[in-house]
Amino acid sequence: MAVIRLTKEFSFEAAHALDGYDGPCREIHGHSYRLFVTVKGTPQADDADPKCGMVMDFGVLKRIVNEEIVSRFDHALVLRGSAGNDSLRGVLAARFGNIVTVPYQPTCENMLDDFARRIRARLPEGVTLWSLRLHETATSFAEWFAEDNR
């Protein structure tokens, strides 16, 4: 049976600030993120299986990505969890509820690395994460490929 890649697109709105950055992205600003998740596998060959012919049910992939990424980051303010940000997080948390603290600078590149770890851990047996593409704007994106991250 052939090896097939499936891709599903997701979108979410989020704001972030790059702590200590020397450009305008040090300020709180938002993006309309578009995330493309591609998995790879061999379609189920058992005629008795209701998933026969599928690498993975798109609904299962949707559930995994929604639980691990979209529901966590959508309409959130994403900040690096460094000691220097404690007072800022405290002020913002008093007014806003969805502040996500991450152990890294919340760049598109670092977010992809985080997303890859989260998604990989939840994929069914026989299905592997092939690639991720995260658009921060309509013309700017970062990509993660499994072959580069073994």
C-alpha cells in the first residue's frame, strides 16, 4: 500500500510580545495564525475496519490539534515565562483571563517546535507527523519538517 500524507488547516487568533526584542515586535501585537498540519502513514487495509482506506480520520486529527493547540492559544496573549515578565503578567491577569505563559520566546519558530511535540505525542500508532507550517501573516510563515528534527 502507498504511503500517503494528509494535511489539515487550522486557524486561531493570538497576541504576543517578544521579551527584550530590539524591534517593534517587543510590543503586544496580534496575528491571525494559520497552521497546516501534515501527517504521514499507510491507509488501513483491513476491509472489516470502518476506517479502511484511511491513514487517519480527519476528525481525530482535528480533535488532537484543537485540544493541544487551538483551544489553548486562540484569543490568548502568549508571553515568555521569564522572571522579568512576572509583574507584567500580574497586571494583565488582573484584567484579562487568557494569558498563556510559555517557557520560550513566543516566535513563530519556537511555537512550531512546541506544537510539534504536542501533536506527535497524541498521534495514533502508525501515523507520524510529517510537517507543520505556521503563517503569522499572509506573507510570512515558518515550517517544521520531521526529517530535520530526528
